[in-house]
Amino acid sequence: MFDPILSGVTFGLLLAVMLGPVFFTLLQTSLHEGFKAGVHLAIGVFISDASLIALCYIFASSLNKLDGYKITMGWIGGLLMISFGIFNFFRAVKVKEVDDDKKTVHAKFMLKGFLLNIINPAVLLFWLGVVSMVTIKEHYSKMHEAAFFGSILLTVLSTDILKSFVANRIKSLLRPEVMLWINRGIGIILAVFGVNMIAKVLF
């Protein structure tokens, strides 16, 4: 059980430092609306991620009934991971998303976090890649899979709450060159995951 939990925490930390719309919205909400607003936004993201994982598992289960599904899932997941890696490596840095002083609209932040995350097709594709990766692990039981995804979700939620708490300090560290190298590092790691997935179904 230790292996899936450790893998889940590692993946969760990787997700936590990915610089995307949710990351910047979480910082902006925490800076302008306060810690509680940021926490509610993070909970909304948590619920949407859990929903997307369940949706991806339904898709994976339908493929599970087909011959050669592991090869299919390996290729789908691997190519998606490589694509995300390339995207993150070359992604442009936009500091203005953090420095924007415009007051955010007071609303139900949990719903805002849920919708912001779930309407992004890239998030669905990312989770499809992760579910594909877990599906081809023959030594993973259903309990292992639950521990893996539970660890990811709890790690992401915990780090999002931490980001809200230290939002002002994080903002001062987000210089363009720092963000650029974070993006490139994450891109390389994701691409390696993708290549490893494809290699597992080929050899």
C-alpha cells in the first residue's frame, strides 16, 4: 500500500506546482478576497477533480472489456502525458495574471473553483492520461488505485490551502524566470512519464 500512496503524493506535488488558470485564480482570490475564499475555491477544484477521475474510470472500464485495452490505454495515456509535457515546456509565462489588481467578483467560490476546473478540456485529458497509467499497472488492486487517487486529491487540496495561506509571499517569488524553469521542469517530468507508459505496453 505504501507504493501507491507515495506515488499519489508525488503526483499530487507535481500537480500543485503546475502553473495554470486554477493556480493563478487561487492566488488572486486569496489575495483579494481572503483565506476562506481561497479555501472554498480549492474545495471546488477538489470536487471537480474527483468527478473527472470517476468519469475517466467509466471510460477506462468500457475499454477494459475490449481485447488489447492495455495497449490502447498505454498509447492514449502516454501520448497525452508527452503532449502535456511539451505544452508545459514551451508555455509562455504571464505574470500579469498574478499582478492584476482588479477586484474579483464576490460569489460562491466553491462553485467558481468547480466550474473553472471542470470546463477546461485539458484537465479532463490530463486525468484520462493518469487513469490510463494506473490501469496498465497489473499489480495495482482496486484498493491500491483508491489509495493512489486519494493521495493525489488530498495532496493537491492541502497544497492549495497552503497556497491560499501564504499567497502574498508566493506572489513575490513568481518572477518570470522562476516560472519559466518550473514549467520546463514539469514538462520534462510529464514527458518522461508518457514515454515510460508507452514503453511498458511495447516491451
